[in-house]
Amino acid sequence: MVVMDAKQKKQTDALEALSAIDRARLERLATLAQVSAEHLWPDVWLYGFDDVEEGIQADLEADEYFKHNAGIDNADVMAEARKLIVTYGKRKRRIG
């Protein structure tokens, strides 16, 4: 027996109450994101279809961009950040 809290129940009820058009949109977005509709639904329920779709499209665009363009290695970024802190950072003054 699965025990659901009130929030989960509302979320499940909302998923079951989706119109055919909204269900098709959810399925399409899930396919784009390569996840199940049930996995994607909590995000759609919280943020809405438009925001979730925008996020998925941004992820796909970023994936495509980095297929053809080299990114910057995290170690290089962190080394540059440390240099900036050493150069421009201020030490806290001790009081007392």
C-alpha cells in the first residue's frame, strides 16, 4: 500500500485530470527530455509547461553547442577565480 501525503495526492490528481492536449504536450516534453511523463510531471506541476519546455529547449541547445565548441575546463575556471580573489579580495579586519 502506497501512502501519499496531501501534496502528492494533489499532484497525482492533477496529472490524472490533464486534458488530452496537455497530456500530449507532457508526453512530447518527456520524449524531448528523454524521461517518462511521470518523471517530468512534478516539474511541470510546480513550474508550468512553458517554463519546463523553455528549460528543456535550453538544455538541448547547450548540448548541441558543446558538441561543436569546446568548453572551459573547471580547473582552469577555478584557478582564474583564485587569482582574482588574491588580486582584488580584501581580508577581513580583526577587531579586538
